[in-house]
Amino acid sequence: MSVKARVVTADFRESTSTGSSVGRELLNYGHTIGHAIERREHFGWRHGDAISVGMVYAAELARLAGRLDHETAVRHRAVLSGVGLPTTYAADAFDDLLHTMALDKKARGSTLRFVILNGLASAEILAAPEEDLLRAAYAAVAR
């Protein structure tokens, strides 16, 4: 909790995140699609389960965007599945999730924004990724 408190105190209104400078939004890693999964499941999924899938998705998105190496993206799935968390979601859900992600608090108007990694413990904001990139990343979590 001390890490979260320090991050929130430094960026109380989530106003400092741009590009490779990530403030409080760092705490939202995996949440953009994770929250969309929760909504699609009518909140029947546990928050941590949805965010686990979201973190795998964010890692794949970063990898496909050329920001994260393959090994670190694969490591996400291994670590999360190793502790019993889900890393996949319904293959036919992407269109529903994309619509819901547009409502996410990290979106700026119609611009989707994702907290992604560009290395271990190094985050950045990926704004307005192309839909083809979003779909390709989803293929990595689709089951």
C-alpha cells in the first residue's frame, strides 16, 4: 500500500501521464480491457481475474507495438497462470470489449489510451493505437 499511496500522492488527479512519463495511471496497468471484461461479465468475474487477462493483453499490445520484447510478454502469461490467474478470454468478445473500452476513464474523448510496458518496471502511455493492432493483441488472449 505504501507504493500506491506514494504514486497517488504524486499525481492526485491523474494529470501527469504523457508518453513515457507515467504518473498515477501506472496503477491502471491491465485495467482498460480488464474493466471491459468485468462489464461484459456483469461483474461476475473477480476484479483480479479480469485484470490478469488485461495485463497479458497490455503486454501483447506493447510487444506488437514494438515497445516490449517477446520474452517479457511471455513472462506475463507464465507468472499469472503460475499463480492460478486466467490469461485468456472469449474469442468472440473483442467487438463488445472495444466498445466498452472507449468508455474507460483513461480514454480522452474518443482516443483510447493504454498503460503498457517498454521493459520491466518501465511504463509508458500508448495513445490511439490502430484497431488492427488492438485486434492482433486480442488474438493472444482469445480462447
